[in-house]
Amino acid sequence: MSAGFSLGFLSRVYSPVFDPKVYRDTLELFKVAEELGFDSGWVAQHHFASEHGRLPSPLVLLAAVAQRTRRINLGTGIIVLPQEAPLRLAEDAAVLDAISNGRLELGLGAGFDPETFVAFGREHAERHRDYELHLHQLLNALGNAPLTDSGSRLLPRATGLSHRLWEATSRVELVAERGHGLIMAPNPHLSPEAGVALVDRYRNAWTGENGTPARIARVQALLPSPDADTRLDIQAYVQRQQRIGVLKSAPDEDFDTTLQRLGVLHGPVEQIVEQLQQGPALTVHDQLILQVQTTRTPLREAIRALEIIREHIAPALGWQPAGTST
């Protein structure tokens, strides 16, 4: 891994049961991350508490984060675009970008959970078709294209936001063609080498015609000291993914094998650093985004994990907090 990348964290806003405290805890996690020097914080969208994720409306929560922070970038990792009204999403994103002084990083994906598509009246099998259609409409709005015959355009203007779009997909040539960033995470059906190859394909397809650099957001779950609750959370996650057809193989007998297959890094700091060094090389335009929570991780443990990353892991990979120099 190259030096000079940006450092971020991902919260899936997990909680075993719904309690508004999960939102307050997430706000606190962003504040602490900013104080520690993290460059970005990302939240995931989950409808109907799938996987015990409690955040169906990422932009609403990030608007609250924007008012409690000043520097850290605010990312969505990801919003399920086929289930969104593109123009309304563009309006909400433009407002959030305005009140955060241009800190929004808008990550999009096609989604995978069949149950949520049923609830939204969408065909799961057509999610990639709907994704492309909605993305075209979203880009038109963000790009200040006329939306009616009389010339109505997006207000407020989303100046610069179209250059801060990210896509989570294996169709990396399309992402490169559009000039967007690529969100990539471990795929339990593919080897780590396949992830490196995916990044290489993206970089090789990049043209730079829109004036932005190729950029990778590498997402990795990192659990320095998995305890009994963490093990139960991981096992429940695997069982649900198997039930909805996302994971098709039999469960692993060994917990360490399960973590390895899911791409979850754990163990001593030195071992985690070595594992991260084996992934795709990151440049000054790229981000390393680390998830440090499972369903029942208390806030204090998530904060401690961020501190370990800040003090021991990220510096060993060549990262420096903003405003520092060698």
C-alpha cells in the first residue's frame, strides 16, 4: 500500500433493537473521528433494519453530523439507488452539500437484498437496469441540465458534487468511463487477488476526460479483538446472507476461516498491518475506509478501535493526519 491515502471509517449504524441512542452514538463517533484526524466518515443505508442496520435515511443523519463537525468528509456507503427517486435524492444531496461546505461524498450502489426491493415495489432482478436509469436522471440533475421544457433546474446548485460520486459495482469499466470513484470491498466469492485485479481494470480503463483523477475507496472490516458477542454477530450475519441467497456456500466450521472468507481483518496490530499491505495499492487520491463495529459493539469499543487505527495501524501504512508533514 502506498503512502498518502485518505483515512476513513464506516458505520453501518448497527443496533440489536431500535433505540434513538444509536443515532446519537453515531454523531459522537464522527466527532471523535474528526478529532483523531480521520479524513472521512461513511454510513450505510439499511431499510427495515436488514442486518440490524438502523439507518434508512443516510443524508438526514449526515446533515446532523455536518452541524457538529467542521472538516471531516461525509460519505454514503452506499445509498441503494434503484429504490430512490433520483430528483429527490439530488435535491437532498445538494442541500446537505451546501450546509456542509462541500463535504459530501455520494456513494451509490444497486443493492442486493430481495426483501427490500419487494417493499419498494421494485424488481430485484431488474435492479441493474433501474440503477442505470436512475443514475442517468441523477447525473442530469446534478449537472445542471434542464429538467422541464421551461428550463427548471436543480436548486440549490450542486456545484462540484458530480466530481464526488462513488459507485460500488464490479462493472468497473463503466465507473471509469463516467469518471466516478470506485468503492470496493472484499467479496466472499472471490479471492483477494481478484479484488486487486478489479482495481487494476478500473485504473486501466480510466480516461480522465472529466478532469478528475481515478480514485478508490477500499472498504475493510477491522476487528482488533473479536469477543464472544462479535462472534455471535458474525455468525448471525452469515446465516442471514445465506438465507437471502447472497452467500451460497456452506458455513465454515472454523470462526477464523469465516472471518478470512468475509475479508474481516483481526488479530495483533502487526498482523492487521501486514494484511492491509497485501491489498490494492492506494495513492493520494484514494481512501482506506475501515469498519470497526458489528451489531452489538458498544460506542466505547468503536472509539477505542478508531484510536488503535489512528495511533498504530494507519501510520504504519504511511498515512498522516491532515495538516502534518514529515
